[in-house]
Amino acid sequence: MGAGVSGLFGLGGDEGETSAAVGGAAAAGLGDLPELCAAEVLLRLDAPEICRLARLNHAFRGAAGADFVWEAKLPENYRYLMSFVEGGGGGDDGRQLRRRRWRPAGKKEIYARLARPVPFDGGSKEFWLEKSKGRVCMALSSKSLVITGIDDRRYWQHIPTAESR
């Protein structure tokens, strides 16, 4: 860029020129963006992108903590899914008692918890949210599957072999 253009946009190295170019006031930066405007930008991004922008400055950090930003990223049935996290969804083990006491502070914390695998049905199944799109994913153990319509006992017993992984 030429010296004239840099001075015109406040990009020059001389502070006197910068102040004169904007009428004596300090130049506005990205940090001066209102949080509501930053939140509107974040609504259009994926969760990992929101977290990256939250590290940028205080406006995006504050907007990234807004419940309405994260509620838009959660699936419609997130309250039902939270019942599994809180212990209403499966087996009785010591971890479940700890889950019952967990109370999220906001939608961001709910999203973060659902993004980690949540075991249920005695630990034979688990679900989690895909971080980039917020879709629900599920993993089923082979032991949780049921074969119907066949009376042969070979199909009903779990026989580990060296060929299976």
C-alpha cells in the first residue's frame, strides 16, 4: 500500500497522522463491537468456530457465553438427552450418583457435556453430539443387539474368537 492510503486508513506508523485521520478520536477496533452484534455473528457458526472466536477479544468472549447462541446449536430433544446425563437413562453404578448432582450453569455447559460420550442402558450404548453440526450420534455395543427369529443357540451366545477385534 502507498503511504497516502496507509495514512488515510490509519495504518501508518505515525500516531499523529492516525489521530488526525479520524478526527482526534481513538480508532475503533474489533473489541468495540457490541456483544449483541457479535452474538448474531456467532449464531451462524459451528461450535468449534465459536470457541475459536471467543479467544479473539472480550466482545466475542461475552457473546459466546450467551444462552441463545448455544440453544440454537442444541438438538430439539436436548432436555430428554440431559435426563441420561443426570442419571435417568440407565444402569446403576457409582458414576450415576455423581451425574445426578451435576447442574449446568448454562446452555454452553449443556452443549459441552453432550459433546462427550454419555453411556446408558448399563453402559452397552452411548450417545454424543457431533461438535461441528450438533447432530446426535449413537454407538451400540454388539452385546446390546438382539437376534430374533432364530432358535439356534450358536447365534445367541457371545463367543470371542481371535479373528474378531
